Amino acid sequence: MDDTSARDWLEAELADTLDEDYELELEDAQLSQEIAKIYKKSHPSRIDRLDYFRNLIRLQSELIRLQSWVQYHKEKVVVIFEGRDSAGKGGVIKRITQRLNPRVVRTVALPAPSDREKTQWYFQRYVPHLPAGGEIVLFDRSWYNRAGVERVMGFADEDQVEQFFEDVPEFERMLVRSGIKVVKYWFSITDEEQQMRFLMRVHDPMKQWKLSPMDLQSRVRWEQYTKAKEQMFARTNIPEAPWYIVEGNDKKRARLNCIDHLLTLFPYEDVPHEDISLPERVFNPDYERKVLPPELYVPSKY
């Protein structure tokens, strides 16, 4: 595709997708008026909206190329998303997966372990979700729960945490030796920004479900989480699977920066594709479409 064709395609795609992306952006706009005023005062426009969407679509088109390359070469990829509560992990995951094939790129967000799972080898509940050849798995939280929330909230004792720190580097090296590319992102925001985002959730009925008891405790235990994070980095930042920190105070820049960085970690390139052509419709002159009962149809209200 030459530069002119690429630009034309990009402009057309941008026009077609603005409504869809705007719908996603509404999650950031459903605020009480007072909170909205405070937020806007603290967050002057940092990136032009059109520039943001243009760059997002360009990066998402590259993600499609990466997806095809992973499928074609049977690569195995794990991307771990960790970080402060409300730091923007979910928003980045949404934009990564938005235009990709869910059979190739899937998100894993495990609930709290069951009583049975608590008796298993710690990593056991995560292993079934690891990728096969040609798959990318995004972990929205991961085995690093033990180094963070489980440790700070007292769900794991210090012996269990120490065992985790001894085990996880070798566990990740095993994954890498098996051919899995392991990428680890930590999303960081300031104390003040987290406070603002939590207030937004408190005052927005469409976001209140995001405030779990663990989230609220993360405000109380900010410093404990900071110390846990620092030790986690010191013990688990290994050459085979290093940590990458994403500055998350500006959500839009965080999304673009994270996706752009992820793409740089792979030597992906265009792969062969079979030409796609639409087959001719087969018409049977003896076929007569049956009339279905009206009650089977969803009422048209809009």
C-alpha cells in the first residue's frame, strides 16, 4: 500500500470509527458536573482528540499485522498488566483488543481463588490460560497478585510471599524457554490522580461497580502498596521478562505509548494471505422463505 492509499484508508477508517470510539470515551464523561469541573481544571487538554484517534487507529492497524504474524508463525505471547487501581489497565486492554480476533487475542481476568484453588500450587490456576501457538493472552492482573494485593491485605503470609519471590523468576524463565514471550507492564499514577479517579467513580453511577472493597483499601494503604511494588520490582525484574512502567496520569497518552511500545518488542512483518473473494450466491428457484411468527422478533423501538 503506497502512502497516498494508506492515508486515504486511514481517513476513511477514522470517519467510520469515531462514533464507536466516542462511545468508549463516554465512560470518561459520565460525571457529576462538579467533579467534571474539577477534573477539567486539573487536566487541561494534553493531546488533540483527532490526533489521538488517528494515532490509535494507526497503532490498531499495526496490532492487526502483529496478530497475523503471531498466527502465521505460531508465536506464543503473554502480556501482563499490573499497576495501581484506576491506573488505566482496563482502558489499554480495551483498545488493544478492540479490532482483534478474540480467538487469537484473549483477555484473562481471574476472580478470587476458590477454596480448592487456595490449596493448589500457586501458579496452577494460571497455567491453563497460557497461550498455545498462534495466540496472545492478556492477563488483567496475574500471578503478581501475591506480591501486591494478597501481601498488603494479609491474604498471604510472609513465608508465602517469600516463596513466591523465589519461584516466580524461574517460573517465567521456564515460560520463556518453552517459547512464550512474556511482557510485563506496570501502570503508575500519582496519589492525587488516583484520588481524583476514585472520586469520579463514587459520583458516577455507571462506574460505581468498579469500586470494590479492595480498591477502597488501596487508598488507605497507598504507602504499603508502594513498598510492595518496589520490592516486587527488585525481586522479579529479570532480563528474560523485564518490567516496563507506563505513566498513566494521562489516559490517552498511556494507551498510545503502551501499544506503541508493545509493537516494538516483536519483529513482526507482513505475512502471506490468501486472496479473499466473495462467492456467488446460489439461488434455488424452488426455495420459498417461510414467514416466521412476529413474536420471535425483537421489537423495534428506536
